Amino acid sequence: MATLNMRLDDELERRLAREADLENQTRSELARAALANYLAQRERRRFQAEILRAARARGARAAIAVAEEALYTDNEALELSEHVAAEPKARYTAGKSKRNNNR
């Protein structure tokens, strides 16, 4: 496994550390997952753009419409999934406290 060293500004490091703590992951695990997700998104967008370029080169209006619709739909779904994934997950600890107080 390769090693990557990078500098983070204080705010980004704080956010990374907080998110890693909330997810019970190391900062490295979280950064690896984020980088893999980012690269997959870029590759998908590049592939879709290539499909659209090929459709435009053929000049078929229907093919262009389908390619543009697929690009729009995929980007819309991607944005929605990113929004949902970015929402903080609540930690449920009330049940533990109540059980401990009842003993």
C-alpha cells in the first residue's frame, strides 16, 4: 500500500477529525473513502461526457437527447446522494443512560 502525505489547513483537519470520530473511523480511512468516491465521480462524468460527444458527432438528435438526459439524471442523483451522505448521523445514547439509571 502506498503512502500519501498532504498538508491540510486547520479547518479542514478539524472537520476531518470530527467526521472520523463521528463515524468511528480513522482519518486515513475516511480520507481514502472520500478520495475513492471523488475519483469514481470524475471517471463517471468523463465517461458520460464521452458518450455525449460521440452522440453529437453522429448528429442524431434522439441520441443526443438521451445522452443529455442520462447525464442530467445521473448528476442529479449524484448530488442527492452526496447531500444525504453528508448529513450527520445521530448517535443514540439515551437508551443506555436510562438502563444504567434504572439499575
